[in-house]
Amino acid sequence: MAVDNVSFTSRINFVNGITFDSKFLRGTYVDFRTESDISNFQYFNLPWFRKKMRGDIVCADEFYTDGVRTCTSGGIIDLKTGKCAGFHFYDCQENFNKVNKILESLFALVPNPDRALILGSKKLTGSQYSIQMFEEIIKGLKAKIDKVTVFKEHIFPYSESDLHYNLKNDTWTIHSMFRPITDIKVYSVDSDSKLKSCFKKVEIADGDNVYFI
């Protein structure tokens, strides 16, 4: 489905958790679990859970994912042909060792994307592949796509993001939360200053616009 009045820009809305959970848990769910995870945990093999799972890359006009912490998530978009794909990659050794294959699978679904958004990663003990994997994936995206918006590395240990994309109106909706170590209050990103408090690096691609709803 091609987008009407293509402008080759994306709208990026940051919302609070209540708004995201009530309005944006819709479309195709992007899961981050690897086949090893599924094999190792009996819970993941329950029929209702299997039905929910759609894979760590999905091709759909509307998709969402949640609980992005040390993982790498986002999507690539081709507005000319109306194709897009969302992704959510767990930062495990299994995925890190096959980053090139992951990128090949992604571009097989959307061969000529105009734009992309990438979000995630966190520096935590026990998450040794998180930052490295994010950097490898973003390198692969930027090698093929000129316009890439980046939200890199959740700064605080207690922080995570949820995201949704709708091709029809070319809009990303993101809920990002964080809690400083010295504070008991949890904050949602609702301003430019909080956005910079949540992520170590923010790069907005030319033409993309960020709004705090």
C-alpha cells in the first residue's frame, strides 16, 4: 500500500505509557525471541504464545513491539512502493554472529527503503553484545539508506521503550521511560530535554519531525 501524498518524511510522536498501551498495541506484533529461547523455555511453547509470535522481522502496514531495553529495534520504509518492515533483535551471541544474515533478511523484504528508524541498546553487565550489535546494524542500515533516525543507548539501567509504526500516515509512536539512579520517580519522554536524558545519542534524519504528545 503506497502512501498518499508521499513526502518522504516520517512523523515521530512520543507519548506516555497509558496512551501507548491504550491506543497503539495494534497491528502485527514484532517478537524478539530466538529459536534457542523458544527451545529452552517451555513457557514459550504454549499454543497461545506461539500464536502471538510473528518473528523478529515482520512485513506489515502496521506493527508494534514493546520492552526494548538492550535489544535493537526499529523499521525500514519504502514509501514509493508502500513497503515497510519492523524488527526487534535480541542482543544475544546467536544474533550477533549472524548480523549480516539479519540485514540480508531485512532488505529482502524491503529492497530499496527510503528511510529508517533504529532504537535501543543499553550498557549493562551481562549484555555484552548490546552496543556492538546496535552499531553493526546501524552501520548496515546507513550503508543502504540515506535517511536514518537514531535513538541509541538507553542511558539508565532502569529504562525501556515501546514503538509502533503505521504506514498509512507514515507515523512512528514511541513510549520511552527512564528512572535516574538517584530518583524514585519514573519519567516518560515528553520533551526534548527528557529525550536527551533517556538516550546517549539522538540523530533525527532530514525531514523527520519529532513531537511530544
